[in-house]
Amino acid sequence: MKIWKDTLPFHPTHPLTTEYFTEATILFDIETTGLSPAHTHVYLIGCATRNHNAIQITQFFAETPKEEPKILEAFSSMLSHYGISITYNGLGFDIPYLNHRYAHHCLLGNLDNMKHLDLFRELSKYKNLLKLPDFKQKTLERFLGLQRDDPYSGKELIELYSQSLAPSAPTAHTEGSSATDDPIPSLKQHNYEDVLAMASLLSALSYQKLFTGNFQICSVEQNAYQDFEGKDAQELIFSLETDYPLPQRISYGSDGIYLTGQGRQIKLSVRIIQAELLHFYPNYKDYYYLPAEGKAIHKSVASYVDKDYRTAAKASNCYAKKNGCFLPQYQELSTPCFQRAYRGKELYFELEGSFLDSPDSQKKYALHLLQHIL
């Protein structure tokens, strides 16, 4: 077994890196000879930890498959000093894989005694928002502007590791290497950069923070514009300030909602609907419908209406009409709730002074829009 250690300065460029990567946290990544823990083994485990203003990178390398138990024990011993792990797809792969290998060798692992933050699981729901083709770690790194020297994929590393087991034998050519290259430095570098990059990937959690309400409303204003058909339209624009700066600019639109953000400044707009909409009363048996007026009134106030001009209301016509400006809502967030037609899927509430004067209602609605975008 080989143990590689390296120390480098900790210079965080984002507040979330400091907040999550503490001295109680360990970042780790594993390299394996395949996806199935029943038929393959782990040959390299890389870890990053903090010691004040320094990052310690520790890597445990099995020079042969027989050394797998040794690196598992060394890693377990290291884990005992930490309470939180940070991984990229660790809950989906690394942790269940390691637990299987610990059980295979009848060894005690410490992974079940820890809290786990899986960056892939936390962030993958934002793939479309960030306009990424996939959510591999390297793809997210490129989006964030992170640079790495390692050219290999995990699949290519398996071949390199096989070469390391028989260094005197002829080796197959892998792109970026020659038959005479020592494959071990490449294995080490890939794992090293995976672990080190995870600290910087923590900045991407700022997108999650935005979409879970970590922002303040700075202003709300109505704006007149012309839509793509040249028709007059209006929108409501929220100016937000995030608690955590976005590491890269975002721009995204869906269902009449448009979001742009850079740093701490966010613009969120939603189209205002100007129309006559219907509010349906739930207890239709307590109402009469007035066909001439196209509305329902409560039985308690309908005694003055001639019986020839009223009928018992049905669920489909038990409504009141309202002409005005409305905002869309995707569940019954604000009441009274309006629809275009009976059982209409689109829901609205009226844009009026009580909403425009309520910062709490504005933030609740802005968060509602953000969550709908996802």
C-alpha cells in the first residue's frame, strides 16, 4: 500500500466553501475497477481535510488487489476523526460500494456513523437551469470555470490501473499516454483533482440556496412591454439580493417566468394576465346561478330574485366574475383563487394593493415562482 500526502494553502473564494468545508469535514472520492462492488474492488481512496488555513490531501493506493483491505482500514481509521463527509455522487455510488467492500472483508467501516453531503444529489436538479449537457463532475467544474490537467475518465483509469499491475508487460495505448508511461502518476492525479475540486464545487450550492429562499426582496415593479407577437403586455419584476453570490451567471425562462442572476443580484419576472377570470365557490349547493348575469349568488341574499331568473347552482357555474390584473400560481398559494374555466388547470390570484404592500407575500410568491421553474 502506498500513502501519498500533500499540503496546500486554503484560499476559499466563496463563503460556502468556508461554511461547509470545516475541520469536522472530510471530502473523499474513490477509484474502482468497475461499478459492481460484488465483482470489482477499490484501488484508490482520496481525501481532503482542513487544518486551519491549509488543505491536507491524503491518498491510499492499493498496489495490488490484495492490498484493498489495507486501504479500507486506513480510510476507516481516518474517517473516525470526522463527523461529516462531502462527496460527488457518494450516496449513489462511493458509500454503498465501500460498505459492500468492508462487509466483504469483514471489516468495520465508519461511514454509517457520519452525516453525508452528496453534491451530485443536492445539485443535479439544477442541470437544466444551468444548461448543462450532463451532470458529471468535470462538466460542473467546467461550468464553474475550474481548470484541471487530468484528461482521463474513470473508465480509462481502469485500463491504466491494469497496466500498473504488470508494468513489465506490453501495455495498450490509451489516449494521452504512451506505452512506456508509468500509469500510477495519472491515477494519482485524477483522484487528487477530483477531491481537490470538490471544495470549489461547494460554491454551486449558492444556486440551491437561492431556490430555497436565501434572498431578500429589494423591489417589486410593474413593467409594460411588447411580447414576441408585438402585443402590449405587462410583467411584474422582482429585484432580489441573494445571501450567497452565484459563481456564474444564469439565465432561464419557462411558462412566462424569466430569471437572470449574476453575483448577488437576481431579476425574476412573471407575466401579468389582464382578463376576466372566474372564482368558483366550493359549496355550490348553497348558491343560485343567475343566467342573465352569468354569476352565482348565495341563497341568503337571493330571495329578492324572481324564481324564473335563477336556478340551483352546479359546481360548473357556481362562480363570480372578476375583471382585472392577475398573477399565475401553480398551487393555491393565495386566495381567492381564479381560473379561466371550470376545472381549468391554470390558477391565478389578483394583483392588488394588499400583495404589493406585503414583503412577506412577495417573498412567498417569488419563492413559489422559483420552485415552479425547477
